[in-house]
Amino acid sequence: MSFLMLIIPFLYSEKIWARSLKATADKLAQETSHIGLGVALFGLGLAGIYFMLGKQDAATKMTQALMGVLILVLSPSIISFIKGLA
């Protein structure tokens, strides 16, 4: 029974693990961009709260948050452009 419990994860691991290093890097980049967009939305919400509270540095926070969102959204295009140069 314990042998079966050891072998079952390896039978179903094909969908979890990538077959190559490039596929692993692509999956990691995809998950990182999802996490980054979540953090960016949190930053935009925080900057909006700063605006509502009338903080002095609210415009700076909003600008930084929008620049971060812009970079995250355009990152696939930036990477493909850099790969095209090489």
C-alpha cells in the first residue's frame, strides 16, 4: 500500500511538471505576471485611498502604480522585442 502511495504522484505529475527548462520558465513567467497584476491592482487601490485621504504624495503613488501596471502589461512585448534584437 505504501508503494502505491509513493507511485501515484508520479503518475499524475505530467500536467504539473513541465517537460523542458523553457516550458518551466514560461510557466513561471506566466504565474509571476498574474501575481504582479494582483499587486499592481492593490497599489492602484492604495493610491486611490491616498487621493481620498488628501495625502501630499498621492500623485506620486498613483504615477508609480500606473507605471508598474504599464510595464507589467507590456512585458511580453518588451521581451519579444529584446529577443528580436539578439
